[in-house]
Amino acid sequence: MESECVPQAGGQDNRRLHTYPLVRHSDMNEEMRTECMELCVTACEKFASNNEAAAKLIKDSMDKKFGASWHAVVGEGFGFEITHETKNLLYMFFGGTIAIAVWKCS
């Protein structure tokens, strides 16, 4: 049986939308992870309706700050299997449904 979202009073449904970054997995050091998370939040807020532009901003900024060969995927409903350098992976959610994967592979 499928679960449905039943609207509550006031027209809101009972799903919980996260308005804060939720890190699913990361092997980055604390400083790099914090900077990357802030960058991802900024990009997703700036390009709320354009995931491709958000991913490009994240990739270009990470390349400038931490050296070349960074990759970024921003969107909903995707799976991935990647090879990455150790200590250079962040997988997070923002805004409830937007997933962001950032990794370095040279």
C-alpha cells in the first residue's frame, strides 16, 4: 500500500522539507566540508530553478579554491556510482528534495 501525503489544515501537506543542508556522506576534512556545504547552499539558492547552473558554479568554485578536477551533480531522483580521491567527497541534500554530489577525481 502506498503512503499518501494528506493535506493538513491550511493546505500544507505532512511532508517535512529540510531547509538546512543535510550531509548524507562525506570523507572531507571539517574545513573543506564546511566551505563546500556553504558553496552548495549558495549555488542552490542563487539558481533555484536551474540545477545545471548551480552545478557549474559549484564545480568552478571548487576548482579555483582546491585545485582542478572537481565534479558536481545537482538534482532530484538520480543514482550514481563514482570513483573519487580519498578525502574529497560530499553527498548532501538541501531544500528537502535537491541532492548534491561533489567529488574530486584527477
